[in-house]
Amino acid sequence: MSSNPLAFPTIALLSSILVLVPLPWQLEAWNIGTCLYMIWTSLACLNFGINSIIWRADAINRAPIWCDISSRIIVATSVALPASSLCILRRLHKIITAPTLMTSTTRRKDAIIDLSIGVGIPLIQLVMQYVVSGHRFDIFEGAGCYPFTYNTPVAYPLSITWPIVIGMVSAIYCVLTLRALMRRRAQLAEFFSSNSSLTAQRYIRLMAMAIMEMLCTVPISSYGMYLNLTRYEVLPWISWADTHFHYSKVGLYPSILWHENHVTALAIEISRWLPVGCALVFFIFFGIAEDARRHYWQGLVRVASFLHLRRTSTRCAQSFCNLIHR
């Protein structure tokens, strides 16, 4: 943890902006999975950044409605990032196995599937997590609001294992894509030469980014599940009423208290720094690449042209006014 309480929120809020920089041309190319990844990552960084500012010096429950929203954003983004990576790998696999130009009907169908995975799964996860939510939320000084999951056997299939399962499905797509990539190099060269929205370099960058996210998600989530099973008592599921008894409770944890528990401290720091790392890696891959620089240059040209036209129109108006006053 940084000794400067403003270090994390500054980096997190900056990351929430940087990851959205390539969004316009990703939308133009109908890269739904990539767009979802950018939006969810930005939302996660923004959420953690705001939390670390509001609760940088205490653990007072000063914004309960915000914590209700914030804790659910954490639940959703915990599966939304691996789900978005799954969408990316699914699309890359489809390109490699059927490298033909997509029609508008195919685009719409793929968009519906991607939205079902990248938005539908996080929404379902919100409902499932509420089943095993033991109380309203927790507040950690320096980190902010976090959801609380009652450590019961039911929690594992309903909530805890979802990122692992999604990551494993992504791993299958990854292996199949790499195998197909080795077999169909000639076809892909022809496809990329006729496709302006997806170049070979962008394909490789997408593949590398999705693999990196998968390699982070599966081990970290698996280790978190291992800690839940070994370091904390797994309590039996008795009933809905028992699990949600005194649901309005809010756990308040000063920084000195939760940092004494190294497992808790590690879990909190990883959970909030991981989306920041994802955002920065994404920007490095897609925000400073050659195609991105070309878009920046085009944007500067448009701005310069607009300012030139505006200056010219202003001069014309002034000349016209001077002519009238004569």
C-alpha cells in the first residue's frame, strides 16, 4: 500500500480515462467485446478511485446509498472483466476459423451474443451474490466499500467460482485459437489484407491482452478461493433467513485493523489494483499503437481545420460589420 493516500486514486482515475481513449474506433469496428472490456475496466477504476478518496482517512458510513451501488459494481466487474475477455477470445477464434467478411446480420448476431456474455453474466452474478450476501456491505479505511459474502458452501457455485469458470472457458478458446492460427496462416494473410477494421497487429495485441487477463484472473481467483476454504471457517447453509439475519449491518474497519490481517490486506489491494493494471496495459497495447497515433493525428487535423474555419468566419464577420458601419 502506498504511503501517499492520493497515489492510488490519482492513478485509478487517470486509468479510468486512458482505457476509454480507443473507444471511438473500437465502436466503429464493432468490437463489442473490446468495448465492453474498456467500459467495465473504466467503471472499476472509477469506482475504486472514488472510494479511496471518500474513505481515505476513516471508515465512517457517510454514504450508504453510494456503498450499495459501489459494492455491486465490484461484484459485477469481478466477472465482467473475464467475461469481456471471453468475448474477445471468442471473436478471435471465430475470425481464425472462418476468416470471411461479416455481414450486417452476422454482426448483429455476434453483438447480441457478446452483450449476453459481457453484460448478462455480470447482471446474473449480482442476483446470485445477493443470495449469499451476509450483510449490507463493509467499509475499509483507505479502500472504501466492499461487498460481503457469507462463507458457506452455497457461495462457491453461486459467486466465488464464476471468474475461474469463465477463465477456464477462455483458456479453451485460447488453445483452439492458437492451434487454428498455426494451421491457417495463408488464409489469414488474405483476410487481414482485405479487412480495414482488424489488422494482423491488432489481432495479436487483442490476443495477448486477453491471454494476460486470463492468466491473472484464474490464478488470483483460485488462490482467493483457496484462502476462503483454508483460512476462514466455512459455515453451513441453514436458510435464507439465517444468512440474511441482521442484513442492515455494516462492517467498519479502520486501516490499522484490516492491515494486521495480511490475507485481507492482500485481497483488498489486489482487487483494486488489478483493474488499474488492466487499464494501463490496455492503453499501452491500443492507446499508443500505430493505428491509435493515426486516429490522434486525424483528430488534431479536424480540430485544426475547425479552428481555422472558425477564425476565417470570424474575420469575414468582422469585415462585413466594418463594411456596414462605413
